[in-house]
Amino acid sequence: MWTITLKQNFSAAHFLKEYKGKCEELHGHNYLIVVHISSKKLPKSGMVYDFREIKDYLKQILPDHKCLNNVYKFNPTTENLAKYFFEVIRKKYPVKKVEIWENEQQGSTYSA
Ligand SMILES: [Zn+2]
């Protein structure tokens, strides 16, 4: 099986509900999404998918320069964001795993 991996950054603001501490206040992150897409077949092109195509798709769906609390009904934790993007991307590509990092130290992964 082949797995291709793409990374894309986006900047967004959020605040956390159901939480006591610094993160209940509005603040921002430079997020990183890491998308893993797998295929058991390799087309003649030698590419599972064109990286450019996936990159363009991610740019369309990522909430760059948005306040996540205004965009989504769910509490915008990295856990919920990873699951959300997994479900969205799965409609178009055979995604195996989505990681959402809010900085270099902290992130969440959702996988099938
Ligand atoms: Zn935060």
C-alpha cells in the first residue's frame, strides 16, 4: 500500500468552551494539517494523486484567517478539527489519517 502525505498551514482564532483556563479566551494558532491518503493501486502515472490537486483542495476547505467558533458548531479543539476534516476529505479522497497541530508540541490525530 502507498500513502501520500501532505502538509498545509492555516492561521485561525478560537476559544474553547467547556474549559477553564487560558484557552477559554479568544486567541490564535498557526495550525498545521497533515493529511495521509492511501491507495493499494499505483496508476501508470506513478502517482497516487497529484499533490497539486490535493493542495488546491485543502486550500478550499481550510478556514484560513477565520474564527473557528464562528465557522463550526462544534467546540474547535484539535481533536474535533481532526475528525471534522477527516470526514470532509473522506468524501473525495481515501484518507487514512488526519493530524491537526496547533503548534509544534501539541496536536491530535483522527484515523479510520
Ligand atoms: Zn488554542
